[in-house]
Amino acid sequence: MLQFFFEMKIRMNAEEMLLLLLCLNVVSFIVIAEPPTCPANLGNVCSDSGEWEGEFFPVIPKIKYEGPSSKNPLAYKYYNSEEEILGKKMKDWLRFSVAFWHTFRGTGVDIFGAGTKNWPWEDGTNSVAMSKRRMRAFFEFLNKLGVDKWCFHDRDIAPDGKTLEESNANLDEVVALAKTLQGTRIRPLWGTAQLFVHPRYMHGGATSSELGVYAYAAAQVKKALEVTHYLGGENYVFWGGREGYQTLLITDMERELDHMARFLEAAVAYKKKIGFNGTLLIEPKPQEPTKHQYDWDAATTANFLRKYGLIDEFKLNIECNHATLSGHTCHHELETARINGLLGTIDANSGDPQIGWDTDQFLTDLGEATMVMLSVIKNGGIAPGGFNFDAKLRRESTDVEDLFIAHIGGMDTMARGLRNAAKLIQDGSLAELVRKRYESFDSEIGAQIEAGKADFEILEKKAMEWSDPMVASAKQELAEMIFQSAL
Ligand SMILES: [Mn+2]
């Protein structure tokens, strides 16, 4: 029956369709009424008009810095936004952002069980009215946290419509509200298009084997670029949600990678056409949902960008959990991006050493945070990038205040990482260890090698002249001792 309707729909407009349905007497089971937008058990916070009144988080105060001795879970102990570290305010080093999807669309659902969160502002629908109320709750959350950046997927903030035109109209309505709520202080760190939830994207978006899907994905990215630009976003991220393969037996990998490059070229051209000056970024991930994602890690992605002449148009969004999934540390991925001039922005999260998938936890490891900040300081900061909390509450954490506590904990961890990294840099012992390890290359012949002027004959002559070289200790344990003492 449904297949019949889909086939008919191609040849009919909406009114003709409705007439047909009436004739077939099937309209009665199609829900036409607007879905409810206010749950029954909210008491007086929902007015007769169905609109939420008052604060969404009435018991949560504006989060303030109280210093390391504070025992208040709703206060910063290490993140003091205006404090200067190495000549720059903490807020300018860290540039925190809240991820709309995890924090306001995360339900706690996993493959074994249903969602566990019952946020009071949610009414169980995915209507435009619900999206707008959720957006108001989100901005109250940002304001109470004192964070001035946010990240979003198009389909997280507004519902899919029956057609692309309707989806775009839904998005426009919610985005117009977001623009008002942003005021002069808040801007998107980045926007993106969700090209992985809808079944049409099961083979990928830009790398789908279906031409129609490629075109649909292009239209969705075009719109997402437009709204990111409209909201004053500073960056736009491509995470290749389903851009990869399950088996090479049915995959033309070369053709799919060519398609992905053409897709990204078109995005660059459109970005320029609409005057969007934000940075475009690719977010590497090795696997999940596909067996092999094309943007495996920073090095693979850099090679892709170089091969297709896109290296100057893109940077990388390094996610720590994706780094560990690819068998690297987050520090390795950040350094690989940095030395290739590609360190753009960071998804601050972490995985679990005992769990082999993308758990997207808030980062709480001080050693990890300190190494991350060492890379960021070496890079001179990451603006216009920042630290986006691509992290979610555990399924078992179900209180509204847990949303605040998780972000405060994540921000304090990164702030401690910054303080520790600054301490290590000011102390200078680690840098001195590294300098000494390579000092033999500071010689005349070393300089010749580094300038590409020492051929094998010159080096053979030197090797004979010097006889067997003395090889110094690497001093790894000393380096670890210095590092640990700063935590
Ligand atoms: Mn992740």
C-alpha cells in the first residue's frame, strides 16, 4: 500500500493526493493534527497556549568561579574565564562550545534499551514547536554556564519534513529563533549537516552509490552552510557519518573517494559564493558506523586533501575519542594536524580504555588534558576553532543538574590542563630535554642535512672520520617525572 502511494505521489500534487486518500477512506488513521507541545504533568509551567513560562532551570544558578577549594558542584574550581595564562585569557585559549545533539537530543538510548532521560521541557514529540522550546532551554543552559559558543547538526535543531522544502522551512523557523536567542554574545563554533540518520544515507552521502542521494546530500549541506553563515558561525564541519564501506567486494573505493572530493570542492565553491568566511573542517574517525571510514585519522585525511588539491581549503576537527579508536592518542592526532598546518578545532571528549567504541565521555583525565593543551599552546591557540564538548551523560545519569555538572567538570579538566601545560612550558625542563636530544643536529653538518645539502658520499666520509657514535640515554622516565609533577 505504501509503495502504491509513493508511486502515485510522483504524479500528483498534495491536494490530489488528499482527495485520493479521502476516496479510499484512509484519512481517518493519518494524524493531521499538530502534535501536542506541552506534557500533561507540568503543572503551572505550561500556560493555556501551550507555551513554557519562566525558567527551564529554576534551581540552577549562574555558574561562577569559586577556586580550587570550593566543594560546590555547581561552580568552576579551575576555569576562571578572565584570568590570563601565558598572555591570553583562559576563555580565549579554551573557546568552549556545547554540542546541541548530545546535551539536548541525547536520550540515553542504547542498542539494548530505551532512553532514560525525562527532561521536563520535552513532550515526547519532534514538532517544530518542541524544537523551538528546546532551543529556548538550550540558550538558558548556555547563559547559565557562561559559554558563548555552540555546535549543531541541521536535523538536531529542527525536524525533518515530508519534503526537502518542508525540512528547509522547519530549519528556517528554528534558526530564526536561535538567531534572536544568540543576542550579541553567542555564536556557533560550527554547524554541520546530519547525513547519517535518515535511511536514504545508508550507503553514505557524498560517497553513496546513488546519484539522487549525492544530490540530496549536496542540497542539505548547501542549506546547512547558509544557516551557519546566517547565525554568524565561525566554522563548518564535515564528519563523514557514513562515508566509508562495509566490504570492498561491492565498493568502488576510488570512485567513492573521487565523489567525496568533488562534493567538498563544490562546498568550497558555495562557501565562497555566499561570502561565508568560516573555516571548513573534516573530522577524522576510523570506523563506526562503517567498518572503514574514509577519513580514518589525521594523516589519512591530510593525504586525501593533498591528493585532491584541497589542503589549503580545509583544516581538521580532532576528536579525542576518535583518535583512540584509530589506535593513536589524542596528542598524536593533534600533533599530526599541527605539524601539517591543519589543527583547526577540537572535540573534547574521551573514550574508555576497556570499551572498544565511541563512548563520547566528558574528558576527566588530567594527563590527557595537559598533553592536549601542550599542542594547543604550541599552535598559538586554535581560534577560530575551540573546544566543543562532543560528550554525553552516561545512560544512568538522569538528573537535569547532571547536564551542568558534566560540562563544569569537562571545562575544569581542560582549564587544569591549560594551567599544567603553562607550568611545564614556563619551567622549561621538558623542552630542554627535547632540545638536548637533537643538539647534535645543531652542528654544521646537521644543518647541511636539514637543508637537504648532505648527500650519501659526504655522510659516508663523516661516518668514517667519526667512527662509532656515542648514543645518549633518551631519559623517558625523567620526562615522565617532570610531566607528572606538573599535574
Ligand atoms: Mn565520538
